[in-house]
Amino acid sequence: MSYETRINQLETKIEDIQKTYSIRAQTPQITSPVQPQSTSLGRYFQSFNPDVSVIGDFTYHATDRKNEEFRNQFQMRQTELAFSASVDPYARGDFFFHIEQENGDWHIGLCEGYLTLLTLPIEGLQAKAGKFKVEFGKANKYHLHNLPWVDYPNMITNYFGEEGMSEPGVSASYLIPNPWNKYMELTGQVVNNSNGVSFAGTDSKDLVYLGHLKAFFDINEESTVEAGSSLAVGSNTGSHGKFGKDMTALEGLDLTYKWRPLQKGLYKSLTFQNELLFSQKDRPYFDDGTDIIDGKTLNSWGAYSSLEYQFAKRWTAFGRYDFSEFPDYTKNRENAYSLGLTFAQSEYCLWRVQFKRTNRNYDKDENAVWLQCDFGLGPHRKHEY
């Protein structure tokens, strides 16, 4: 075969190949089927599902006080169900239900359930309506599983009840503009007068009025201070005006110092938290333990001071001192000393041990030890600072 013939054959093959690629280029490409958009029916309904969380609070309580209901017993002290979601672009809804054992039976109750209006015409203003923990100090707003200790300070239980004060009402908070460009918030609340410890209780038909001022300052890049003052005023008899003097006024002060070094923030931190509460409770008559006395204002107070020190990534030691009188029996007093240790297994589970000695001038002293395990499922973990 001559060279000329071979060249012609090669040119023919090249032309065939070029024709083949030209045909493929002109042929429409077969594409994958069009995927349905993300707004399918299933995702449409899923977008309306709230965030759901379940948090368990399991304890063992050993005490030498013989009339304690769960003395030397394991107890599923509380289970919290939390539901949170945006209602629309302007509002958010939150619900917290507590399941607890009482007198051998399990009960479910609404701890908090409220609507928060996020965008109001005035910049820095938010409002809330529903049932919520009132803005008085810091510890009152904690849920049981969220406490940095096993139990509430004596001041909270003696003046607000076993789990603090949570009432239906309305709330408005406003970020105060200031020349120092610091965080300052003023909150005003009006709630039902159904707290029976310091106020009227469930028979009341009137309201309690609260105010809270909070300021937050950076001392430096590692330290912050939060300071607050609180006021709550309301009737304590359920028959406002009948006796002329039946009001309760509570004033509170709180101060929290936090330190977290920049280089070792995961391994070391310190929180020093303190609260003071003063009570003036008018009573048309009261029993002071020896006699029934007419018309008198009972002045009493309570306080606690807590120090938490995180000395390793998962370990925190804490101590707390409590002093408290009672709104109805000012001669009765308690002093309590607590020491404890917390091991954070992860963000979702912690173990804690706490010893507490309570000295009382009206009853026997008490020594108690708690073992606690808190664990959670879902996004609801911690509350705001």
C-alpha cells in the first residue's frame, strides 16, 4: 500500500470522527429528572413543627429529717417537656410542662407558656404574654434542672414557694439607650396575685406589679458584672382594702461576677452570685406562735451567696451560704451551708453531689446529701445568662 493511499484512509477516518462529535454536540443532552422543590408538602408541614425537648432530673436524697416525703429515696424529681417555635415573623412561642410525683401520683403542669412579641414599633422594646417566671432577681427564673446547685436557695423557697414564682400575666422589657453603650434593660410586669407565700394566693382577684432593672458591664476581656434590682408589690389577703393595710412589698438586689480566661476558657471559670431580698408584709392579724396580734407590718429578709469554680474541663466545685427568715414568721430563721461538685459528662448530661447543713432556730437542724443526674434530649439546654 502506497503512502498516498494510507494518507487518504487516515483522512477519511478523521472526517468520520469529526462528524460523529458534531452530531453528539447537536443532540440535546439527556438531563436528570427535575427534582421537586423544597417546598413539598412534607417539608411544608415539617416547617411548622416546634423544637421539642425532654429533660430529666433524677436524684437521691439522704437526710436526717424524718418528715421529708422522699427521705433516703431515689426520685425522678421532675421531667420537663419543652416546645419552642416561631409563631410568625413577629412572634415566638415557648411552652414548658413539668411532670412531677406528688403523694404517690404523677401530675403534669404548665410551668411556663408564653408568646414573645419580637418586633414592636419602638426599637429595643419586647413584650410577653402568658404564664412565665417573674423577673425578680436571678435564681427565681431558673428551672429546677438549670440550677447550678441541686436545690433552690432558702430565700427563694421561703418567699416564693418550692419552685419560685411563676404566674400568668403580661411583661414588657426595654433596652435603655445610654451614653456608655452598655446593656441596660428595664422590665415591667403585671401578673395574677395567686402566689400564696408572700401574696394573696389563689383566692385573690387582683394583681401583683413588678419592676426589674438590669445592667451588664465588661470589666475587661475576661470578666463581667451583672447587677440588678427588683420590686414587687401586691395585696396579701385577697380582699384588697378591706383592712386598710394588707399589702406586701418585696425589694431585691442581685450581683453576679463572672471570670473566664481567654486562653483557658474551656478549662477554668468562676462565678460569684449574690442576692438580697427584703420583705414588708402588712397583716391584719397574725399568730406569732404565742399570741394573735392585730395589725402589724412584718419586716423580714433573706440572702444567699454562691461561688462556683471550674477547675477542669468537666469539673466544677461550688459552695453556697443561705440566710432566710419567713414573710409570716419573722422570728424563725435558717442558716444553711452547702458544698458540692459537678461533673459535666457532656453538654447534655451532668452528675452532681451536694451536702447541705441547715441550722434552724424553730426546729431541728438538718444534714442532707443529694446525688443528682440531669440529662436532656433535644435543643433546649440552657437559659440566657
